[in-house]
Amino acid sequence: MLLFFTVWINFCSIIFMHPVYVSMTTIDIDAERGSIELVIRIFADDLETVLHNKYNVHGWIGTSDEHRDARRLLNEYVNERFSILVNNAEKIDVLTDSIAIVDDMLWFYMKGDAKQAVKHIEIDSRLLTDFFPSQTNLIIISTGSERERGYKLDRRTHKVEMSF
């Protein structure tokens, strides 16, 4: 009976655990050339929930069931909820180069270009926070000339600034 009770408590704790909502973005900046490369990793099921609720799109990205507008809407969503401002003036639109599926994660390889050398950058990441209040967006910024810097952004603190 004790074994049954122990197994039951463990089973219930697993079922009622609150899920973790997290994304990881790496940003490589070539400050002199103004080129910016990003890799955004998001759990596929979380992103599918957002696309379904926001755009009424059904179908898993990267599968045979993918909706015909899913990638366009994904780009729209990312540019709405994730922004890069260069030198306090120029908003960089990022475009998806490719998408890969690794286990339960979608990896978005994206690029953007500034019109001039990057001296200051502001990142605003509100990805998934509109649907998941406990969402955490981890950002790692690499400039080549400096060591990588990491930031934890959430619903309240969703911006980070960096000067070169």
C-alpha cells in the first residue's frame, strides 16, 4: 500500500507540474559591416499554440501537415514580437533563411542588415509572452570583438541594450 501511495503521489506531481516556457536566441553581430545573424530556438508545441490562437492556423511547421501560410505568419509574428533597433534609429527587419526541427524544438535561422556600422543595439524580445505569461526568452549576443553576453528576458523585462 505504501508503494502504491508513493507512486500515486509521484504520478500526480508530474501531471500537475507547471510547464516551462523558454526560448533561446543567439545573435551574432558584425558591427563594422552591419550584418546580424540570429538563431531562435522555440518549443514547437508552444509556437503552434500561438499560431493557432493568433492566426487560426493549424498544422505543424516542417511537416507534411504544415499550413500554406504558416511560414509567412511566423515571420510576421517574429517581427511583431522581436525587434532589433540599431544606433537608436534603424529598425532591422529579420527574414527567415531556413527552419530546422531538432527534437521538440524549431530552429529559425534569420538574417538582417543595418545600413551603417552598428555602434548601439537594442533588442526587444516578447516572443510567446502574449500567450504564456511565464515565458522566458534567453538571449546570447556575440560581437566577435567582445565575449558573449547573456540576458534573461521575460514579460516585464523584455529589452536589452548594448553599445560597442
